[in-house]
Amino acid sequence: MKKIFVVFICILLSIYNGFAQELELNMVQIDTTPIADVTKVNSIEMLEHEVTLSLYEFVMGEKPENLKKADENLANSFLGSFGIKTKNNKKYYYQETGIHDNHPVVGVSFYDAIYFCNRLSKLSGLKPVYAIGGYTDVDDWDYDIHTGNYIEKEITQDLHSNGYRLPTEIEWLYAAKGGEDYIYSGSNNLDDVAWYSKNSKRTTQEIKQKETNGFKLYDMIGNVKEWTFKTKLNREIVIRNEEIKKNDGKKNADGSTTFFISEDPLYTSVHGKSFKSSSSECKEIWYDINRNILSCNTQDIDLGFRIVRTVE
């Protein structure tokens, strides 16, 4: 009996040590006092690299492609005929393209990203930042991850919570600048700091292979684009969705039934450029001309994120 107890304790310790090791995040502290009048936050910690596939899978319990609908979105919609091949061979996007655990996670929507942040905060014993309909527990969100669906209820964030979150747009731009005055984030030579169309072989690359910027951050330009939190609700889409709800499933004159698909009315900013971007697209990434505005349920093979924490 004593031996069984000892073995049980050893297993628990092994699980705990593995858990602690997986959650050892390399965060860089950044003084945001110069932009505090906008952010109301004087200091943040930012993950030095984009969230990796291994970290994402550890927190979420699955890769973005594991669900059938997400796999179809990634493999078929984004890869065309190549995607059909992966589906027929029962291979997933990550398997087929050779992306491994130390590459940035992709195929993640804004909703998946904030879900990840709250879940990671809870695992780390920190106060979650995001609330859906007033609830910070993701189990109360009524949201299925990796489906490409969207959340209809209001999303709020508490920037003074100590949990993990997406950077605001101004925080991301300030961090990308790195306290320096280069054409690109960290250098005037793009190849020194970025994976882009010319050197990436048209796929993501392992993190921390290029030089950092002045804040010791990797891949602030290139590799994958990154979600930020600057949301805007498109009222026209909201009105259209309300009309769709009224007419969805109604019988037509010929007896047939028409079904409509509503759109995601919430948009936010994406920054950073990716392995698909040209050198000209990568210039002066802190200018508004290089900002992408995407619907929050967008999933793409060059779209990921990195995380920050408010330090007070």
C-alpha cells in the first residue's frame, strides 16, 4: 500500500512539474508610460515570441485543426486542391506542411485567442481579462472553439486585471517600434528580423530564429500576423443579421425553405505582416496604411497572436 501511495505521489509531482515547465513563459517587461494617456496602463509584460503550437495545444487541449469544420476551413478554403488532398488522406494542415510545436500557432480566430487568454490566466492563477455577457469563465461563454463561429454577446476587457490578454493596438505598435527608428521592427535589413515571402518558403518558421527589436521581441514583423484588441461593431451587419433571423427558415411560395447565414459584425485590427507578405508590405509597420481590419471570426494560415499582461 505504501509503495502504491509513493508511486501516486510521484505521478502527481511529475504532472505538476510538467505543467509548471509548460507554463514557463518568457515575458519581456515594457514601460508604456509614454502611451499611458491612451492605454491607462504604465507597464506591461509581452511574450517575447508569438504563441506557439505547443503552448496553444497545452492550454486548449487541441490544435485548431482537430475539429472537422476547422480542418475543412483550413485545408480546403485556404489550400484549394491541396487541401482536398489532405482531407482525403486524413492528414491535417500542420502535418502536411511540416509545422511543428515550436512554430507559431495559426488558424486561430480572435475569439479563440481571447478564449485562450482567459484559460491560460485561470491555469496560472491570475484574474481573467475578458468577459462575455459579464462572465469571465469560458465555460459560460456558449462558444465552441475552432469552428469559425462568432460570439454575439458583448465582449469587455479589464486592462487592470493581471491575467493574459491580447495587446491593444497602440501597445502592439509601441512594442513593434522597440524604442528605435528603423524601417522595419529592429533593423533596416528585413532579412535580419523577418520571415517574409522571399525567405520563408511560404510557410511559418520556428520562433526566435531572427534578431530581436530594441525591446528584445522576436518576429514583430513577419512569420505570422497578430491579433490586437481594437474592436468595432459594424452596425449595418447587425441590422442585416436581425433581418436574417426574422426570415431564416421561412417557407417560400414553392414550398421550399430558405436558410441564411449571418455575418460576424465585430471587427478588430491585425498587425505584423507574415510569411506571405512582400518586402514592400513590411515597411513602416507602425503606420495605419499597413493595418488590416478583419472580422473577428477570421481563421487563416498566416494569422496568429502573442499575449501581454498588465503590470501594476
